[in-house]
Amino acid sequence: MRGEVVMFGAFALAAAVTIFLVMPQASTAALTEVTQTSSGPLGPADRDFLVKVRQAGLWEIPVGQWAKERGDSQRVRDVGAHLVEDHLKLDAQVRRVAARLNVPLPDRPSPDQQRWMAQLAAETGPAFDRDFARLLRAAHGKVFALVANVRAGTRNAEVRKFSGTAVTVVMRHMTLLESTGLVNYDELPEPPTPSPAAPAPAAVDPRRQP
């Protein structure tokens, strides 16, 4: 009897280890594979783009509402109202696109976004206005690069169409946030250094061709 218990315990442990090792690999594969859809190939960058747009709305909608209600200046209150209105529409769109493409979306902001929300929730007056404008402008700058790259190179027609909408919205939001006069441009990441130009291929003299 004791031998059977030991054997069962060993089997259970082996099974648990197997599940632990195999399941993360399957999840990783799902994130990196290219799948075929009715609107064209869907790759990892396309899925990441949809996730990032969804997460942007999950924190910018409540924060925009705070700005609309608690902003110290009228301009910040107006900008907050615009952000809420745009992100409600964008969020509805990304959920429809993701459902058609079978892409799971998060239901909570990222850890960084949650920290920014906690910071703004504790602030009032001019401090709130300043950090609202600076945090959201920096966040929009990061997501703008991602969205623009997807728009430029995606092979999926539905993602291409939606990313064009997202580019327009993100660009408008950067401009709105800058209109508060509170953005510190020195805090923003500098544009990447251009790569050295590749040397031009040498000209071939057709008379020397064999």
C-alpha cells in the first residue's frame, strides 16, 4: 500500500511539472505566431497594438474624467473631456476589431498605468494639472510610435484601417495635451539617432559581364 502511495505521489509530481513546463510555452507560441484571418495575416505586432489601445482606454478614460471634474484650469478640464469622448469611441472600436480577429484583450491597465493613476488620484490643484498633462503626453508619445509602425507595416487589412484611426486620435491627443502649456519637452525621449546610410551598391560595367 505504501509503495502505491509513493508511486501515485511521484506520478502526480511529474504531471504537475509537465503542466508547468508545457503551458507557458503554449502561451508564448500564441503570442508570437502569425495566424490567417479573412482580412489577412495577423502577427504579434498586430495583437500587441490592439492590446495597447485597449489598455490606453482603461486608464485614460477614468483619468480624463478626473481632469474634466477636478482640473484646476478650464483648459485641463476641456482636454479631459475630449480624451474621455475619444477613448470611449476608440475602446468600442478596438473591442469590435479584437472580437472579429479573435484577439483577447485585457480588462485592467498595465502596472505602470496603475501607478500613474494612483499618483494622479492623490493630487489636486496645479499639481494635478501639471502631472496629468506630462504623464499623458509622455504615454501618448510612446504609443504613437507603436501605432504608426503597425499602420506602416501591417499585412492585415482590418488592423490597417483601425490603426489609421488610432494614429489620428493619438496625434490629436498629443496636440491637446500640449495646448495646456504644461508639457515639459525636455522630459520627453529624444528621437532615435538615425542609422548610418548603407553604402550604395557599386556600379557594374556591363562590358565586363561574362
